[in-house]
Amino acid sequence: MNFNNSQQLFERAKKTIPGGVNSPVRAFKSVGGSPIFIKSAKGAYLYDEDGNEYIELINSWGPMILGHAHPKIQAALSKAIENSFSYGAPTQREIEMAELICHMVPSVEKVRMVNSGTEACMSAIRAARGFTGRNKIIKFEGCYHGHGDSFLIAAGSGAYTMGSPDSLGVTQGVANDTLTAPYNDLEAVKKLVDANPNQIACIILEPVVGNMGCVLPKDGFLQGLRDICTKENIILIFDEVMTGFRLARGGAQELFNIKADLTTFGKIIGGGLPVGAYGGRKDIMDCISPVGKVYQAGTLSGNPMAMAAGLTMLTELNENPAIYNTLDQITTQITQGIQLALDKLKLNYTINKIGSMYSLFFTDTTVTDFQTAKTCNVELFGKYFHKMLSKGVYLAPSQFESLFVSMAISDDDLNRIAQANEEALTEIHA
């Protein structure tokens, strides 16, 4: 494949954009090489500035669950755009969106629209702190909740150690209020709670992790967190920016039958447009301004374009629950093809899959947390990524990102993906 135009655009971009990209993972640093610049997308396909076509398995990091440029969403946007692009005032569609989210996710009694998953998570922990009058939060190693200061904290040494900033610009004062535990380690959480009595406002986590690769909760882990939070009056926050409306109509909470106190959303609820939301128990949400004293605002919150796209997307998912079975079947066929190729070559690997999310890890260690995820052969993944790219399959340019499958993938696409996997894995093993 020829990537000349993309390479030229990257050199041009670096002159005016930090690192040449507007989000770090796009820079291809973890896999090597230069990023591909996308010109258009339709259905299951991406088209780059050099005219190359790719079957894609990222889907804008999750929201394109129906495929790119879905006709119903395009029609909704075309109709909405006739009435102008933004008002900074209430609209009927915001109410319809809130009603549908509350219907689909039973734990959500009220919801506030924002503009990104990061904003949703930042607002949710502020609400938890305001409601409880406590300052500290517990998060998990490898769970990503956006780039808010409180979330950019690495684990300290030992279960009782305060966090330390994982990014320049994050103060030690912020870090001191963030406690970190290994994902899937209920005992570590209990120790943190015991060591900080009546100080923890919330526990926030991705119920299924998508940011150290796809990592599933162990049996009893989510229920154990629910029990701790109920007993200690701690707010349980599920970050369902990735899993919300992707794993089921009610997200991971429906799938695992666990109710969070607050939930954050993004990705799918915008149908591909920038959007986020947080919602949950009425008593907590009524602490939010203008009803309560927890301030949060946004000029573009509930933007009419995002509401039109998101409402169309959620309506489609709500009215057609069979979509989730189809997505699971498509993803299973993809992962089974990978397994067949890897078993034939006798390569070490682990595949984590749930619904339409999956990750291939080049390790024979079962991946259940960030430490086991880091046993992967990252160099081998980089080679695999570029081989797949050269064969017309676009993967996430990082070992530590989940893949997301869309309804647009056809049987022919599945055959092409299987063939690409077999060829790519054979070539990197040679």
C-alpha cells in the first residue's frame, strides 16, 4: 500500500499540532510508523488520503455500532441541521434523549448531558464528592476515565500508599485524594476502605475495561464492589463510556445485573458526534446545579446535532435488541479465526472477548488486570498491526486498546478478516 499522502500530512500536522495529532494514541507511537489520515468512511470501511480501503475494527473507538454513516443517522442529522446548529437553550429532543436513557438503564433516574466522556467522569466524581461531603476516590490501575486530573494517577507501592501524578501538570494535592487498586482485586479495595474510614466519596471503574485492552471482571468482583459501597455509603460509579449501549441495551449493568449509583456515558449516545452524559440516583443528581450546589455547566451540552444523532442511534438499539446477538456472533467468528491461526502456529496468546468487544494479547498469561496485560509482547503486536494494515484491516494502534465490532461487517468481510489474520500471523512468525 502507498501511504505518501498520509506521511506528508503528518509532517505538515506536526508544525501546528502537538505531535501532529489531536489525541495521543493516533500518533502510532506504540506500534511504530506514521498515522494514517482518514478521508471518509462508509459502513464497515475506512478510506484514507491515499485511496486505500480498510475493513475497520475500531469504529471511532466504539460509537459506530451500526457502521459508519448509517442512513438513519444521516437523515436525522440532515433534518436537524436545517434548524441551525446550536442554541445554548433547552430543546425537546434533550428531554426525549434523557427519557430514553432512563428507560434503557434502570439505575439512571435523572441524567445530565455534557460534551465528552472525560467531562462526564469529571462531573460524576464532583457530584459524588458534593453528595457525600468526602474528598477521596478509588480508581483502578489501567482504567481510563479521561484526562481529568483526578484520573491521571498511577498506583503507589502498597495498598495504603497515596497515588502519585502520572502526568506533568497534575498536582500532588490532587493525587493525594486518589487511591488506586489493581482491577479485579476486591481485597485491595477493602484494605483501602478500611484505611480511609468515612473519607471515600466514590469508587469509579470501567465494569469491562477497554483501556488496557479488553479485560473482563472476575466473578463476584462487581457485586463485591456494590456490597462495599452500600455498606460504607460510598457512591459506585460505572464508567460506561465504552460499554454503555454496546454490550446490551442497558450496558454492562444489564449484562452483569449490577446497579451503579452513577453512570457515565459517551461514544454511542452521540451516534459518532462529540457527546457525553452522567446520570443515576435522583437524590444524587438533584445535588447538581441549578437544583443543588454542585456546579456544572456547558454551553454546547445537549447540542441539537448530537441529540439528533444519538436519539436515532439509541432508538434503533432499543427497538432491535437482536442486534446484540448478531454483534456477538460476528465478534465470535472473528476471534475464532484468530484462534485457529494462532493454534496452528503454536504462538502464545490470550483473547479476551465480551459481546462486540475483544482484544488479542500476545502472552500466555491470563489477562485480568494491568500487571498481567503488561506481560504482552508489545513489539510483536506492532508487527501484527502493520501486517494487518497492509492487508486492509484497520486495528487499534495499541496493544492496550479494545477493538469494537460493528453491524456493518458482512460474511465477505469476515472471510477477508480471517484470511488477513492467518497471513499476518504466519508472516510475523516466519
